Amino acid sequence: MILYSTKHASPDVSLEEAVFRGLPPDNGLYMPYEIPTLPQSFFDTIGDLSISEIAFEVAKALLGNDVPESDLKGIIERSINFEAPLVGIEPNKYVLELFHGPSMAFKDFGARFMAALMSYFLQKSHQDIHILVATSGDTGGAVAQGFYNTPDIKVTILYPTGKVSDIQEKQLTTLGGNVTALEVDGTFDDCQSLVKQAFLDQELSSKYNLASANSINISRLIPQSFYYFNAYAQLKKAGVDKPVVFCVPSGNFGNLSAGLIAQRMGLPVKMFVAATNINNIVPNYLASGVYEPRPSQETISNAMDVGNPSNFIRMQLLAGDAYEEVVKHIAGDFSNDDDTRVTMKEVYDKTGYIMCPHTAVAYRGLSSYMTELGEDVTGVLLSTAHYAKFLDVVEGTLGTTVPIPERLSALLSKEKVAIPMSTKFSDFKNYLLQL
């Protein structure tokens, strides 16, 4: 796999270099020159394959000769070892539950695959690395779990103070070991800016082997494509053959970009719906053709509180680059907090299904699109996190107590350990240089 920078001012790199660099020196994003199309025989028999078998076939096609098949199987077996069930909640509407991994968020797919892939490359090169990651909620927990006690890897997680849920914060701040949490006095955008500046700083780069575990890293996107294929497999096994629409609750747009990779590889998708909260930069772009980033605003669907989505350029390129092509593949919708609460309550009262705020944003986006389309399609909305990670919002909205998985409730009694950090890059840099 050979990758280029989206800014076209840095040299092409191998997969290994892209994984460890995270960002090209020109501050673009790495993209593969070629995205292969899977053979029709794969889709003919996909309903008979497990999620790990699907993941292996997709990864083998994308990675080519970068990882031998026997090693790739081991990476898949260690990382993609939990299910992503498709749950029907209404006629023609399904929830793809992506929260059955260790941190109970969809980012377990990307973080665990990345950790296994990095570990494989590090064993070959006998190096160590320091991972920097910014989180608006779920990324940090998934990265912390995925990389915890991985040999030769240190992890520093930056999160915005007061803008993640209690359980999310405990997932970031209670592991210890090789994982350190920095509580930044700002927004997610501030955290992300600090991480990006660190990668571009020559003094830091000369002292440490820095790597990123955010969705800017191409090895996060590759495994996120697996569950789109797996959703299609489950539909096919159930005998559902209508055109498929995926609605993706979106913040940094890595998740939707992964869906577009799956589509480019041959997955039959009629449309993607990009569903956001009031940080609706991409829905506005899809409606007007004008992309205008702005400071993020705080919402109850905090993992999507992103005002300048890092993966926008990837999404745009994968969907055809020109605006006229992009809107052939992606529609947009957004919800404010009132909309989100109403949706959570209505779905619970009608079906008994409990949704986190992000899932509710996706449900509303899918429902709006299917109503407007007026065609007989199958709608799949991605549920990106377990509802219990947003307990106060969920119980306050539904007006009832809800069950909490033991692995999440056990976190609440653990002691938070986090280092306060300002939004000044000089402070962050000094902290890193003193490690």
C-alpha cells in the first residue's frame, strides 16, 4: 500500500510509515493511491462469513503485501474478536450496535486493530513510540483500552475538561500504566490542535517517535470499514435485499469516510446520511457547497462536538472530490439537543429500545432521509456507544433508571488521575520534553 498526502507537498510513504507518522509533514492526511474492488464472489458468499473472516478479506485486499497473511490473521484475531449485531427496531430500520467491545464504543474497532498493527511493526523494527491522541469522549477510552500495557508504546490522551461524561472520563483516567491523561482547559478542537502542532514540531519529532491514534491515522479508518461489510452480510443472511442506506452519527468524519472506503471496494450502498448535532458544518456544506469550519459548540452528544472535522478532505475525495459528486453519495441532517431528547424518548416509548444521544441523532437523520426519499429501502443507523456511557442524559430524558453493564458501573468507584493542561502549545511541549 502506497499513500500520498492530500496536500501533495510530502513524499509518498508505505503503510508502516503512514501508521507511525500519523500526519504527513505538510499537515495533510494520508490517502491510499489505490482502493481495490473486492470480487463478486466475496459478496455472493458474504452472508456465510463471520465478522473476523470479513475483516481478514477486506484488510488483505487493502494492505496487499505489507503484512503477510499469517501475521494479518493474527492481528485480526487479536483485535476484531467481538460482534457488531444488527438489531431491527422498526420495519426497514436496523441499529448496527458497535458498542460490544472493551470500551463499549465503536472506536474499539479502530484502536484495537491499530494497536495490534503497530505492535507487529514495532517487533520487526525494535523501536518504541509515544502516541498522542485527542478525544471528545469515546476515542480516548478505546485507545486507552486498546494500547494498555502494549510493549514499547506510551500513550498520552488529551481531553477537554467538563466536556466528557463521568464514565468516559473514568475510562481515560483510571488505567495508569503506560496511559496518561491530560485534562485540557478548553474544547476538543483545542486538544486536537495541540496534538497536530506536536506532530509538526521538529524538536519533539527529533526526541520522540510520535504517532497518532486519532481518526487522522489511516490505520483507524481501515478497520472501521469492516463493520459496514458485516452489516450487509447480516442483512443478506436475513434475506433483506432492498437498497441500503447507512446513517452515520458524525464528528470528525472518520467513520463515514470508512463507509465510503467500503463503498469504493464494491459494497452496494445507495446513500450515506451524515448526521450531526448543531456542529453542522458538513450538513451545511452538503446543502450549500460551502465548507465553513467554526468553533465547536457543546451538546449532549459530546463525541460529535467538532467544529473543524479532520477527515473532511478524506470524505470529500472518497466521495468524488467535486461537490456535485459528493452529494450523489452523501446527504446531511442535524439535530439540536431538544430534537435529540425527543427522539430518545419517542423511540423508547414506542419500541423499548434505549439509545445514547449520538444514536438518537442518527435515528432522526435516517428517519428524515427515508421520509424525504419516499422509496422502499433498508435503513441502517450506526449506534456508536452504549447508552450507559451517557447515564445522566439518558435517565433524565427517559424519566427512568436504566441498567448499567458491570464493566462500566465498576469504573465509577475508581479514582481519577489526570494532569491539568492549558491550551498553550508551549505548555504542552514543555510537558512532553520533560518526560
